[in-house]
Amino acid sequence: MNVRKYTGKYAGQRLPRRIIAMLVSVIFMGFGVSLFVLGSMGSDPFSTLNLGVSSRLGISFGIWQAIFNVLMLILVVFLDRSMLGLGTIGNMFLVGFSADFFGSLWAVVIPAGFTFPLWARLLLTLGGVAAQIIGCSFYVTSNLGMAPYDCISFIVPNKTKIPFRWWRIFLDLVAVAIGFFCGASIGIGTLIMAFGTGPLLPLCNKYLAAPALKIAEIPKETL
């Protein structure tokens, strides 16, 4: 799957609207991560990795995610910078620091030591799934550049004969494994994000994000 053929496909359409949508969407994705943390039933693979490593290092999720994104960005710049853009920067920093912000907010609102019942944890996890997929949909449809992790998901298949699907599955499994061994929670949220994003994201792109952003034509690879 080659991203170059569509990165500029609708570069001039609704640019101010798309920039605002990108900024709101990455903050909404950070909100989703904070719900995953409250639910303690797993999160998306990349957040699982960063939640685990940040807890092991004793630093905030946002700070570690920013550091790790910068390291991956350096690699992407050398390999293929065509997928980078304003949205790359937004995703690199706003998702993690938004998750930290909402996490601090929950710490003020929720009494220390409070334990959510199972049904509430399930609802929080499903809320995190919804926030992540909807946010990702608007982020992808705004077409302002990919996050470094997603760039690497495309670069390897573009430069090798490895199919995108199998490379992404391998990459996500490695991320989940590292996060788990560093202490991150995995569970139903991880499974839904791993296997549900593929079928749900294109539907959100086509029926929610594209109409809301008034994008007449979106890349067929996102459908």
C-alpha cells in the first residue's frame, strides 16, 4: 500500500476546517486513553506500549510518548518523509499530554482509592474505544500527516515485500508485548482496538468524518 499516491489528493480542500478537526481529534484520542486507564481493561497497542514503559520509567505518559515519538520521527525522516505533516506534530504531542491532563482531572474528581465496579470499567473501556476510533477517523480524514508509528506501519511494506496487514499485526503484537511486560493492563480494550479498528475506522471515515469535514473525496485506502 503506497501512501504517496494520495497524500496530496485533496490538500487544498477545507484546510482551516481540517486543521481544527485534526487538533480536536488528537485531544479526543488522549481523552480516550485516559478512559482506558480508568477502565484498566487494556488500550490500543501503541498506548499499551507507552503506558507500560512510562510507568516502568516513572515518568508521565505524555512525556514518554513525546520522547518515543521524536525518536521514531528521526527514523521516519531518514526513511520516508513524504507521510509527515502538521498532523504528525499534533499527534506526537497532543495525544499524550491530553491523556495526562484528563488523567489529572479524574484524579481530582474521583476519590483516592475508589474502585470502579466491573460494569463501570467495561463502560469506561468502551468509551475509550469509541473516543479513539472516532478521534482517529477525523485525524485520518483530515489528511495532514501521519503519526510516526503509523508511518513505520506503511514504510516497511512500501520498501519490502511484507504485506501491510501482516506487518501491522506483528508491530501491534510487539507493542502490546512490551507494554504488558512493563506493567500495562491488557484485556478486552486491547482486543477490540486490535481487531475492531480495521472494520470500524473505514465506516467512521466514510459516514462520519468525511461528511462532517465536507470532504468530497477521501483516499480509497481509508475506506
